[in-house]
Amino acid sequence: MAEDPLALGLPHREPFIFVDAVLARVPGESARAEKTFPPETPFFAGHFPGAPLVPGVILAEALAQTAGLAAGQQGKSFRLAALKSMKFPGPAGPGEVIQLHARKTAVVGGLWQFETKATVDDRVVAEGIVVLAEHG
């Protein structure tokens, strides 16, 4: 059963929340979520007219938010500290369901590293490493 990301502690709010539902989660380890950007989403008008795609920076933020949900530590919040080797091998377009995956690979001090991937059907649309810093 899908869970509301806000109920799980995601601090973001509209218009900057890029997770619609959390499909699976092991707090402190991993999360799987999804996001669908409706065709009327404002950035599609300019990115790119006639052939709209979800901007890579938005996909990276959706993956960072998913990593934050995976971190899921009571009383702690996280901020994006780094993106490593982020790639965008395929496009995601209006109305497509984007599956977001984050799995913890390391914790060093207050830095949490996650392997992340976004897919549409079986196509990878973004993948890379997200590093979050503990805050608070």
C-alpha cells in the first residue's frame, strides 16, 4: 500500500515536492517511490516546446527526496550535500509514471550516501549517487 511522503516526514511542500507516493521503505536503508508530472506542469512549456521532458535537475531532486525518505531517522533531517556521477540516459515525459529508487551504500560521519535510480517502465531515465548531510 502506498504511503504519503509528507506523513513519513518529507519536509518539502508544493511546489517543490517531487514524490507522489512511497511504495516501499526500510527506514535507514532504502525507499521506492513514484512521481508523475501532469502535462500541464509549467516547466514542460519551455523544456522543450514540442517535445517536453522532465528536466534532469528535477529528476535528481526527486531522487534526493527519495533518499531522504530512505534515511528516515526520527528527529533528524537531511539536506542534499552532493550528487556524484548523475546520468540521464533516457527521457521522462508528461504523464509518465517515474519509479524512484534509493538504497543506502555508506554512512560516514553525518554524510549518508545512496545509490539511486529513476525508471519509466524498464527505461532508466536517471541514475547516480546522492549524498545527504544530517541536519539537526
